[in-house]
Amino acid sequence: PNGEALRKCILSGPYKPTTVLVQVVEATDDSPAVPEHTTVETPTNMSPENKAHFLAEKKAIHLILTGIGDDIYSTVDACQTV
């Protein structure tokens, strides 16, 4: 991933896909009509900027986990959440 997307992922958290409006597709000889509807964003229909942010998450997690010492990781990992 590019550096800006990686920085954004670390500072803002992972990308959360939104819903997108899919426009009407008229029927053709080979396919039926598709009505207007909403669907969840996927990497195939994301903007390039959103896709870079989405794909940067794994790299960001790796950098954070390898950047902290084992003692800090173990302490945080042992914490129980309510």
C-alpha cells in the first residue's frame, strides 16, 4: 500500500465500507434489467483512495505489532475487555 493510505489507516483506523447506490441497468438481449439498489462497497467498486485505505489495514497491523516490544504486546494481549 502507499504511504499515505498506510498513515491514514494507522491514524484513523481501518476503512469501513459503506453502501453505494447502483444505478438502473436496462435489459439487453443477453441480460435482464437490474433495478436501482444499494449494496455494500467491495474492493471492485471502491474509489482508488478508499481501496488503498482498505488494503493498508494488514500492513498497518503488522507494523504496529512488530513495532511494540514483546512485553507491551503480552501486557495488552492479557487485558480482558468488558
